[in-house]
Amino acid sequence: MQTDPHILRAFDRDLHSVQALVVRMGALVEEAIGKAAQALHGRDDALANSVRREDAAIDALEEQINADCARLIALRQPNAGDLRTVLSVMKVASNLERCGDYAKNLGKRTTVLNQSAPIGGLSASVLRMAGAVQQQLHAALDAYIKRDADLAASVRARDSEIDQIYSALFREILTHMLEDPRTITGCMHLHFIAKNIERVGDHATGIAEQVIYLVTGALPADQRPKGDTTAFETGA
Amino acid sequence: MNDMRIVERDVNTQKAKITARGVQVHYGTTHALKDVNVDILANTVTAFIGPSGCGKSTFLRCLNRMNDTVASARVSGEILIDGENIYDKRVDPVQLRAKVGMVFQKPNPFPKSIYDNVAYGPKIHGMTRNKAELDEIVEKALRKAALWNEAKDRLNSPGTGLSGGQQQRLCIARAIATAPEVLLMDEPCSALDPIATAQVEELIDELRASFSVVIVTHSMQQAARVSQRTAFFHLGNLVEYGETGTIFTNPSDPRTESYISGRIG
Ligand SMILES: Nc1ncnc2c1ncn2[C@@H]1O[C@H](COP(=O)(O)OP(=O)(O)O)[C@@H](O)[C@H]1O
Ligand SMILES: [Mg+2]
């Protein structure tokens, strides 16, 4: 991919500024996921509520990015690597927007969970998973900023680990519910939280795939390995 | 679909209409074209792009031996049309130019009537036996060039009285009146407004049903809009040749990418 400056320098400024918005959006989403996990861990209503409120800023950034990309396409008619840059900016922004929604949902469910007694051991597993997903998201955004297709490929390869954690957690949650039906409500919320975190992992993978497209001009052809087998689970 | 390629617009054939092998052109000591090898497809619009002076017009002029008229030009290598070497001694360049028509940058109608502009080629090539046949050829060419409706009531007024866009379509009608198989266009829209440009582009797209069209253009967007194949020239070399959608989303040579994205390469 070409990185020489454009003859028309305003074109470079437009491309830089829209990418800077994505980087800022990425930072906000990472922070939101981190805070949401912390709020869950610390049973912290105030922190959970602030994550819910702050999602609006992430949504607004996505809107601005889409508007800027539309202008850039109309006014600059980008080609080749420039075109792929604009297309990937829009995709990455949409991935990030979804991640922001999941963080917000985590905050919401945390405030509900906080109204009943903690469910032994389970939230530790959820936190471990959140940690792994945060690392994935961070690495995907890092690969995006550095245009590093190898780093992106490794993010993609690691997604199955998160799927596996999720599958294990799914069985753990089931066991809890079977053993003590009084925990069912809390377990349901925890399960949604786990599923949402797993989805954030998928979006991190989506961002990594955009990095590969951006750098090489083609999306990876192979199906990535799936570690989540819960769709086939039948219970105890 | 894994690589998000722009869906390739129909190319009906993989048949090569023109084959260039090892084509070199010198103007005196200037080495203008260096070992060009390419297959130009039948019923396909091929765009030649590249910075000024890279040899696009030179190569275009090789395809109908217009360089024969340039005293300092020396052409070597082979150019085959339908498998026949057009530089063979037995080939009559005048006949060749009826088969390989050309449209230039500036509309250049003869200072004659609209009718005579179109009738000129068929007349000198003895393509008709009588006035009725000639009328028919003129009407057909003007229809193909999308000029008939505007010109049919003023066939005897001078071609130079038409608007720029109409004049260019008249030149296209003149070029296609001799029933060519290949149409060469050297920046045919550079003197036209956007509406006339769109009309000529639409015409080019229709002409591809009957001809191979080769168009030199400085507008990347025009090349992208109108062609199915794109060739990028740089300093006398044919650097990259391929499907237009691929060239504009994912070119393989960094020189191509620099050029089409407006970079300081
Ligand atoms: N008639 C000519 N006599 C001498 N040099 C020429 C002539 N035509 C073109 N050239 C030279 O050949 C090179 C290629 O020119 P040309 O084919 O017109 O480029 P393009 O069409 O890509 O702008 C340039 O260096 C140009 O100066
Ligand atoms: Mg030229």
C-alpha cells in the first residue's frame, strides 16, 4: 500500500482526520469496555451508569465518521489504497459502535446484578474473559493504526480462545442454575454479559480482517477457527 | 466474494483483437516506447492512462500506423490485428485506417456539411454504389454516434456550426462510417463539458458491442467509468495492464497506485 503524500495536500489532511476520528473512537470503546468490566467486578453502580451515559459520544463519532467518509468519496474520489482506507474506516467505525453498545449493555446489566447477592466464582470467569477481549480489541486497533497485517492475523487466530472461554463459562452458568434455581435471574444476566463480551471479541476480529483487507487488498480467504460449541449444547 | 472486487463489467470475450509484441518506438534519439507487449480484447473498452509524455499517444498511433506520417519515428516489434501483422509490406495504411478508426482530442470536423463529413470516408473507400446507399451509411453512422436526432434536419449545414459535444460526436460518426473494427480515441472528451462527456461515454459503452475501443484519457474517473481493461504507461513502459476494477481498487505496481491516487511517487 502506498504511503507517499498526495500532490493535493488537502486530500492527505482529509484522510488523516477521518482516521484520527477512528483512533479516538477506538480509545473511547476500549475505555468503555474496561470500565464496564471494572464496574461488574466492583459492583459499582456509579461507574456502570457512567459507561451507559458515555455511549452517546461513541455513537456521535460514528455518525461524524460516516458523514466525513461520504464527503471524502464525493469530493476526492479515492482510488486503490485510499479507497480501501475509506471503506475500512467505515467498517471499523461500525464495529466499534457495536462494541460501544455492548459496553453500555454490560453497564445496564451490572446495575441489575448489583441488586442481588453475588454469584460465587462466576463473575471472576467473566472478568477473565473481559480481560482477554480487551487485549484482542487493543491489538486489533494497534494493528489498524500500524497497518500491521501480521498482528491482525494473530488477532484473528486468537479469537477461538475467547470462544472457548465462553463455551466453558456457558457450561459453568448452566451448572449453577441447575444446582440452585434461585440464581437463575442473575445467571441469565451474567450469561448475556458473557455473550456480549464474546461478541466484542468478534468485532475485534472484524477490525483485524479490515486491516488485512486494507493492507493486502483482499479479505482473508480461509474460515477462521470457531471455538464456540454452545450452539450444539443440550444441557446436563 | 472474498476480495470485495468491484464486480467486473461484462467482457463478452477473451479473444484478442490486437496483439502487440516487443513494440519499440524511437523519435530520433528519443526512446518513446520500450518493449510493449499487450493483448487488447475484442468488444472491450481499453483505457490507456499515465502521465503526459509516457507514450500513450505514441502507442495509440502505432495501432493504425499514424506514426508512418512522422518522419523521425521508427517503430519496431510486431502489431497483429486478428493475427495479421499490420506493418507487413502488403498492408495498405489507408485501408488499415478505415479498419482502425481514430478520434482526436479536439473535435476536427472538415469545413464541409454534416453530411459530407460522414460521407467522406465511405466515398473515398468506394464503399457505396449510389446516393441511396451513401444516405443509408450516413444515417446509420449518425444514429450510432447518437447525433441523428439533432442533425437530421440540418444535414447540409456546416459541421463546424455544431456545439463542441456535437462536433465530437460528428467526428465519431465520421470514424465509424467506414465500418471500422477498432476505434482509437485520444482524449476525446478533454474539450467537452460534463453533459457532452457523459453522452460520449455512453456512446463508447454502446460502441463496444461492435468494436474494440481504445481510449487515452487523463481523467482517472473516466477510465474507471468507461473501460473494462486499463493499461498504465510510465516513461515509455507499459507498467500494468488488467481489469479496470482491480486496477482502481488494488493495483499491483506502486507506480500505478501513486499515479491513480494522485501521489508524489
Ligand atoms: N512527433 C514527435 N517527434 C518527436 N518526439 C515525439 C513526437 N511525438 C511524441 N514524442 C515524444 O515521445 C514521448 C511520448 O509522447 P506521447 O506518446 O505523445 O505521450 P503521451 O500521449 O503519453 O502524453 C514524449 O517524450 C514526446 O516528447
Ligand atoms: Mg497524448
